[in-house]
Amino acid sequence: MKDRKRDYYYLKAKRENYRSRAAYKLAQLQNKFNFMFEGMKCVDLGAAPGGWLQVEKEIAGPSGTVIGIDLARIKELEGILTMKADVTDPSVVEKVLDAAGGKVDVVLSDMAPNISGNYDLDHERSAALVLAAFNVARRVLAGNGSFVAKLFEGRSEKEVFTTVASVFEDVRMSKPVASRKQSSETYVIATGFRE
Ligand SMILES: C[S@@+](CC[C@H](N)C(=O)[O-])C[C@H]1O[C@@H](n2cnc3c(N)ncnc32)[C@H](O)[C@@H]1O
């Protein structure tokens, strides 16, 4: 029973040639909040194996720029720039600005820590990754840009929300239908970056 939904998106991803079932989470968030657009410059932090990148490229189209960064190597994807780097490393900001040829419209993060099984510890590590992504976002986003990041729910959620909300017009939390029910993940969707 509990594997039914996972199997549904897992099989759908296989059938539709997406590299991960996570692709449907991003597509669902996009359908609801509409933060990506044709021609956008977009950076995806924690992008391996690349399901999100495929969705981003479909939306950005040939005139857009899509950049994916991960600790792991991302297997080549046509029309997408990929880099192997640690997002917590301060040099990532320059790397993104160089690769994009300036500021970008959208920063996305699906980064997740290695799961320890300790709920509080995993939450704190996830919150630290959201803040690392946010620190990149606030340096590379153009005015009115958007930031979307995965967060494991827990006690620092409010703090993360307040930090992000300090520089965006609108911030929401949302869990896409494709997220497994038993998962504690949620997504921060921030739009209207104030430079
Ligand atoms: C859930 S996966 C991303 C899946 C991806 N959105 C997709 O659709 O294929 C999370 C990724 O975050 C990456 N990650 C975790 N910490 C990171 C860090 N500090 N810097 C870069 N990538 C990181 C992991 O290597 C992993 O590939």
C-alpha cells in the first residue's frame, strides 16, 4: 500500500525518460506557483541525477540558461551546464555568475543531507542546506527573482521562513503531491526578490 504512490511516480519517470521521480515534484510546484518561464536563467543546487534539470530546460527553452551543481557528477544533459561543487563553498557564487554571464532569474535547491535517521539532526542539516542555498541565491538573483528550496520539517522551520522572507515579497511553504506521504519534506517558495 505505502509503496503505491512511489511506484506510480517512479514508473512514470522511467516511462517518460526523467532521471528522477523528483521531476514531478518540481512540475507540480511550477503548476501551482509559476516561478519559471521561457528564456529564464536558472540555477539548480543539488541537481544530480538531473530530473529537475530536465523540467527546467523544458520550460526555459533554447533561449534560456540552465545550470546544475552537485557534489556528485551530473551525467551530461543536452543544453545544460553542469558543475561538480559543494554549494556551501563560497566560491560557488562566482562560478554561478561566470557560468550564467551575470545574475539569474531563479535559484532552486533540492539539496538533502545524508539521512541519519535522527529526525532533529536531519532537519537541522537540511535547514543548514536551505540557508547555504539562500546565501547563494541572494548574491546571484536579479531583482524580482525566485528561490525554491527543499526543507525537512522541524523546529527551525519558522527561523528559515523568516530569514527567507526578509528579502522576498512573498514566501510560502508547500508539499507537492509527488512527495511521499511519509516524507517530512516541504518546499519553501519565495518570489519577488528585493535586491
Ligand atoms: C534529492 S537529490 C536531488 C535530486 C534532483 N532534484 C533530481 O531531480 O534529480 C539531492 C542532491 O543534493 C546533493 N547535495 C547535498 N548536499 C550538497 C552540497 N553541499 N552541495 C552540492 N550538492 C549537494 C546530493 O549530492 C544529491 O545529489
